[in-house]
Amino acid sequence: MEKATCGPDDKRLAWWQLSLVGVGCIIGTGFFLASGIAIRLTGASVLFIFIIAAAGTYIVGEALGKLAAHDPQKGSFRTYAKNAFGRWAGFGSGWVYWSSEILIVGSQLTALSIFTRFWFPNIPLWVFASIYAVLGIIVVLLGASGFEKAENIFAITKVSAILMFIILAIAGIIGLIHGGGDKLYVPNQTNEFFKDGIIGFWSALIFGFYAFGGIEIMGMMTPRLRKKADARKANSVMLLILTMIYLLSVGLAVILAANNQFTPDESPFVIAMDRYNLAFFPHVFNGAIIVAGFSTMTASLFAVTNMVVTLSEDGDAPKIFSKKGKLKVPPFALLLTIAGLVSSIVTGLLMPDTVYEYITTAAGLMLLYNWIFVLFSYPRILELSGWEKVKQWAGFVLILLAVSGTLWDKASRPGFFISLIFIAVIGIVLMFMQHHWKKNDKKELEPQQMWELLDFAKK
């Protein structure tokens, strides 16, 4: 994943440093805001959602870590798909990833706008989306070094915001902070724990997986490890830290507020702390979330820009996208990124009330499609033990459950069809590209075939 830019380019990393970089780059509005959607759908059983998502993520991360340790590649999952199945798989995986990151940028823009409207409720979402888009492009133009320095600060802010919530929530529960009543919403019946039954739980799975979206970063950054064999350890520790943070913070949120209080338009952590009447908390936490979301958005901007450059260099995108200019970023690749940003802003203008959930669902699904690529590539490159094959198929099942769950929720269903439209477009382009590749391969073979015929005639 091109979000590997979150780490230093010129230094080798210890495994624990890679774990921390992964934590910082993965936590974003996919957790800060989408977790509220998951709670609204399934209630306190959302904790199981995160456990299941963590298990699926671990399986994919372990496969990617083993592949990276075996053969570290800058292209990571895209290169492995190409090595396993051929050029079509590398092309498809790269463009599916590019599309997912464009959707993530759109979801982040919408989330940032929703959080900013906390202070300015009467201003349309698209106005804030435009402002953040311009700021994001400015960060991209600073180059990798400037971005990395900013990202380190962003990462600290993300984790600090969650820790602040955890500390204040615990302080409120044990009585150090007063206000809003002492009632805790601990479910004691099945229908309270599973708010909308198995359907609600199934529908919420995608948002648990989306909170872990970005695991690809571990594969992209493995070439920078001091010891490539530590890739699995770095991935495991990163995932353990993320899971602990997610479960603790979400668990506190669901017992501090009733299920019907959570909405997709406000962070569940701000809602949970409303009872304590801490005037500073919503503002400080909202600001921290905005920094976190902007961090993830700029990382995605780097990702889509760098990915299209890599695709261009490999002949899987027009050569013009890798043509360098006076800027630190190839100008035409940057223009394509800007076009994606503009489309996200227009979408936000047309569907201000529903766009976040649609785009979030589609973005999460596109990420999962690439995870499926990883699991399919895994046994084609490495020889798996019986247990590893079991885990591989368990990963398929968990991912397919998350994908199919989007069909049960009317708010998520459009996102599923949006993702299929992207896949269909990429598939159509891929068919034309295969015809083009075959034609070029034939031209390259013709001179060789001519010499073979001449040699045969001489004999």
C-alpha cells in the first residue's frame, strides 16, 4: 500500500517501529465515525464485530507478512498478484486499490466536513470538503519528507484523542467526574445485546473491517525493516494494539450511552461523554478527530497518486501519468488525483445526507476485494501447511460475510452496488488491455520467429 510514506525512506525500521507506524496510519475516521454506524446497527454486540474483523485482518496480515518476508516488494500485494496469476491480476489489483483509495478520500472528506459542521452547522458539507481537498493537495505538493513530518504529529494526535476518551470515561464510571447520572447501559438480555438481531450484526461487519483498513501498509513497508523475518511480528503486535484500543474505547462508549443515542453524523465517543457535561471535551475531541481524518485523507492522496505512477511505469496506465515535471509529484498523476477529489465533492453536494455511509461501505468493500487477492495469491507463491490452508479459507469466509452483510442494510446496499460498478468498469478496461497486450506480444515475437525461419531454411 502506498501509505508506506508514513515512515522514513532513508532509515531502517525495527519491528516495533513498524508496528507503531501501522497503528498511526490505520486509525482514522473509519474508526472515529464509522464505529458509530456499527453501534447503531447492532448495539453492544459491536464488540464481537471488532473481534471478528481483527481475526480476518490477522489472517490477511499474516499472509501479507509472510509474502513480504519471502520476497519484499515495493508493490506489495499488487506485485504478488501479478507473480501469482499474471499481468491481468497486477493490473486489476492495482486499479481496484486505486479506486478504493479514491473512495476513502471521498469518505474522509465527508467525515471531516461532518465533524467541522459541529461548529458551523449551517454551512453545506461540500464547502468544507473543498477546503480540506485544497489543503490535502498542498500537503502532497510538499513532497514525501514534508508529509512524513506532518504524519508523525498526526499519528500522536490520533492515539492521544482515544486515550483521552478512555481516561475520562473511566474517571466518570468510577465517580471522579460527576454529571448526567450514574446509569450504565449494560445489556442483560439477548435483544439488548443484539439490537436488530443477526441481520443487524451481519450488516455491521463491514464497518468493523473498515476500521482495520490499511493493513496493506505493513507489506509495503517490510522492505524497510532491519530484519525482513520480523514482518509477521510487527504485524501481530500492531494488530494487537489496534484491537485493544478499539475494544476498550468502543466498550466504554456503548455502556455510557443508549443505543438509540448513536447517529452516523456524530462520533460515538462525543455522544458517550455528553452525560458528563464537559464543555471542553466535544471541542477538543472533535478537533483531534479532524486532525486524524485529515491525516488519513492525505495518506490516501499520496497512495492514489503514487499508485497511478507505479501503474504507469509498469505499462498498466498511460505513460503520461509517470512523466515528471517541475513539481515533486508527476503533474498528470496529480491532476488525476484532483479529478477524484472533485468527483467526491460533487457527490457530497448531490447527496449530503447519505453520502458518507454509501462511500464508506463502497470503500470498505473495495479494500476487502484486494484482501481476497492477497489470500488467493498466498498459496500460489508459498507452500502452505494444513493449518495455514485452514486459516486462509477462514479468512475467505469472514471477508465474504462482511461483503454479503451490506445487502441486508438499506443504507449500506447502495455502497455494495457502487463497488460492483467500479469492478465492472475495471473489468471492461482489463479486457481491452488484454487484447492490447496480446497484440504487442505478437509484434515482439514476429522478428524472433522470422530469424527462426531463416535458420531453418539455411539447414
